[in-house]
Amino acid sequence: MELKPHDLLEINNAEDLICYEVLPEWAESSIDNAPFVVVRRARAGPGVAAVGIRGSNRSERFAAFLPIERFKRRITPEELAKEQGWKKQDKEIFHHLEKVAHLMNHHSLEWGITGSVGFELASGKETTNKTSDIDLVIRFNDQLTVKFAQEIKNELEKMKVRVDVQVEAKNGAFSLIEYAGSEGRPILFRTMDGPILKEI
């Protein structure tokens, strides 16, 4: 099984994790409340995944590692999109997500939900608020030209919520907004070994 950045992994408890720093109290509470970690873009040894713990605000992020045999379940961003769990939710952000989903599907994009919205859909625990963005990932293919990216960006900007889209390519990821404005110029490409400037 190939784990990818943004995949959510359900674990038993914080004792499953390998930590090279003392686990903050907020991180332990977060795992107790919702035992999920997210796969992050970093190198890890054989049989180990690089993961992160998210807290209740953006400043609360903790990097750790997880032996692959220790996770109970994997939930991918694409699975969250296909399950359409937001249709059962009354919060305003999920009404916005329905419109975003319609746009993604209209363009036949391979897409998924990440960030706080994805975490809430996967865990069932409330992690979004009135200021939350909708974070998405789409898989890069030959269809996604700069011109097509500009079209998607323009349509997303009409939404009543901020939508942040990461494009996942074979060896890394980049921002849809940055790509849409690149016109052949190098853009920031996030890789397992850190960010580089690269022409897409």
C-alpha cells in the first residue's frame, strides 16, 4: 500500500507514534479526541510513514512518525470526495463545499478534500469554524494546462469561501493559483526533499 501526502490514518492512540521530541499536551489531547494523523511530505525509513498531528488552530502542528503496520484505517482525500459526507451536514462551509464539488466534477478532475474540512469529514469531530478555508488536492494530468488552471482558479474565486488547491504531481506538489499565473515561469514545487523552483 502506497501512502500519499494528505492521507488520513486512524491509529489506536499516541503510543503508536514515534516522536523525537516530547509530545505537547495539545497533541496528546488531539489524538485522544480524534485518533487520526495525516501523512506529510517528508522522508521516512523503511516501514515507517512521516505523519503530522493537527491541533485546534494553525499554530498547533506536530511532526512524528508511524510504523506502517500500526495504523487501523486509511482515508484518502479522494475517498472523502466520493463519499460526499458533507451532504449530511448543516454547517455553512459544507454548503460551499457542495458548490465546489460540483465544479470539480463538472471538469472531470481527480480531486479530494484535505485540511480541516477533510479532517472533520473523516473523524466526525468538529475542526472547522466560520473562518475555515476549503483545502483541496487535485491530481496532475496532461489536461491541466496553465490555461485550464486559470479557468478553474477564476471559477473558484467566485465562491463565497476561500478555496486553496494543491496540485499533486508524480514527484511533488504545487499551488494551482501559482501555476495559473506562471506562464512558463518556474514555480515553487514541494518535494520530499524540500521546496525547489521548477517549470511545470
